[in-house]
Amino acid sequence: RAWQVPLAQVSRRGSRTVVWGQVRDRTGKQLYRLQQLRNGRWRWVYGTRRTDARGYFRRTVRAGRGSKLRVWSTRDRIFSPVLVVR
């Protein structure tokens, strides 16, 4: 089911990383949360956000090379696969 929440890196400049994702299988804006692995623990980055009407989102986060990120679909209660920042 993780294919329902794809996450990809769009770009990185220093520690500013742009990620793109989608919460699939529904119409309308969807709730999601982003997590980052820090010091061996998954921590929430910002709060709950909404996708656009087609389920897509694009976010800029502080995440340098080697950082690990994942997205949580609040309605589906599933995580995306882990993204390792390049």
C-alpha cells in the first residue's frame, strides 16, 4: 500500500530540499504529515498539511544530503517508503 503515498526529491541546495508527493486513491484535498529521522527517532516536520485538489504536494524542508524523510497519510494511516536525500 505504500505505493499510494509516493515521495520524491525535486531538488536540494545545501540543507534546503524540495520534495514532491501524492496521497492517492481519492479526490479532493488530503491531509498528510511529513517526518524526518533525527538522532535515531522519527520526528514530525511542521504540522498536518493538505494536498492540492488532485492529492499532490510540494514542500521545502531543511534536510541535507543523507537525511531520511517519509510521509504519513492521515486518512489511510500508512507511511510512504523512506526517501534518502541525495
